[in-house]
Amino acid sequence: MATIRKRSGNWQALVRRLGQKTLSQTFPTKAEAVAWARAKEAEIDVAERPVEVIELATTTLADLIERYRDTVTPTKKSAYQERYRFNRLLREPVVNLTLDKLTTGAFAKFRDDRLQTVGAQQVRHDLNAFAVVLRTARLDWDVPLKSIPVDSVRKPKMPRGRNRRLNDGEYERLRYAILSGESPYLWEVVEFAVQTGMRQAEILGLRWQDINLEARMAHLRDTKNGDPRDVPLTTKAVAVLQKQQEAMYPSPFPFTVRMVQWSWRQARRRAGIEDLHFHDLRHEAISRLFEHGLAIPEVAVISGHRDFRMLARYTHLRAEQISLKLP
């Protein structure tokens, strides 16, 4: 601690540190003496601390997130979604902490606060995003983190997987809402999703050179699991592609993710349909394949599932469809 004393009408500040020369300075006011002493102590503290400690004390989690967002995220297929997530996380109080202040408790508080507004799956995605950034900083950027505190945070329990399918009348209401709205192009995207079970990104990523209408086959080069696959097309799916071809589009569905997401929200609102995600159309499509009598290996070829067990939650068959098969 510095010593502040009054001498001859002025204020003298003395800063002593073991093994170092005593520093002193005289000021006309006590406030000036105190400010000088604190500044000198801070300089000594920094000089005595290892470089690693200084880096952790001067780097915030936000600094790492921004670096990751700007350098790593653009290289990913999911760049749009990941950038959106990081920009949102940058508004959270926890990112303003310096790395030496990051604790399991800090992330646990973030978890509990976030659970007040969103579901468990969203919170798990956020925690995983923090972990990926910190792990990259530690392994690739030489940031001297001894541990990844978010790894020790208890993750909220996942809810049961969604099994949402189109209810009676929703298909027709959705079709009317889309075709009578501002974005009628969305209907071909929706119809194609229901007919093929493709994910939104897979549909928007299709190219004409990857489609063989005669063989009724679409080749997906870029998929979620990284493996290309061939998807057999129904006659309705072929009809959709033929319509898009007649419109002379440069690609089957030349729309951005943002366009489709905005149009989907508008159409769903106009149709008065609650709790229906675009991805639920994939669930609907795969369930229909089972209802048509396809076996699990056959459905897996279309859907791209590597683990047949993952298809179990898609087999929400309608009772009336099963009854038709019974003697």
C-alpha cells in the first residue's frame, strides 16, 4: 500500500515494494498524491505479472468471439446462422468479462437467465458456441487458458424431440396463404420440401447440373453430415422442378435463407398456423415415406441418416394409414 502524508503544507506520496527502490512525489493536494500513487502501483503490478496473466486480464470474451466470427465463421456452411448467433451473444453481459474472470458460475448465471426467455435447446447451442470459441482460442491462438470453464456448466435437460406434422387442413391453408401473399415463390420451396424431405439449405443449394429429371434424381453435393447423396424424386417433385425450369431460373431455387425465413413467417401468420417450423416439413416428408411402405434402409437413402435409430422419431405414422394395411 502507498503511504500518503502531509509535509510542509504539501502532500507526499510514497510507493514501496520489496526489492525495489522507493518512489516518492510531492503534490499540492491529497487527491493528486493518491492518484499518482495508484498509477505507480498499477505500473509495478503489470511489470511484475507474467505475460500470460496480463493477456488474460486484458482480453474479454467478446474479443475472442469477434475474432472467431470474423475469421473462422466465414469458412463454414452455417456462416449466416452462426454469425447471427454470435452477434446476439455479444449483447450478453457475460461476454464483457475478461478471461481471468470467466468462471463456471458466470456461465451458469448466463444459462439460468437465458432459460427465462428461450428453451433448453437454444441455451445448449449458446453454451456450445462459447465453448467452441474458447477452445479455438486455447488450441489455435495460443491464448493461455488453463481450462474451458463452460465445459463444467451443467447443460439444461433437452426436451423430447419435435414430432410436429401437418394437421388436417394446414397444408391447404399454408398453400393459400403463400400463393395469395407477397412471396408466392415460397410455395415451390415448401412443396419440394414435403416431397423430398430435404433440409432448407439442401434445397436452396441445388444446381441444375445436379438434377436428372429423366432419372428422377437429385444429387446433393453439400449436406449436413458432409456426405453427398442422391435423392429419388416423386412425380410431384419433378413437376416442381419443371415449373422452375420453365421460369428460366439460374438455379432451381435461387433464393436466400433470409428470403425464405421471412416469407415463411409471413405465410404461417397469414395461415393462422401455430408452432410450425420449416424443418417440420422434413419430419412430415419422412413420415409420409414410411406411410407409403418404404423400409428404414430405403428411407435412410432419401433422408441421409447414417444411424437408423435416428429415424425412430420420424416414424409418427397416422393410425388410419396403418389400419389400411391390416387384414
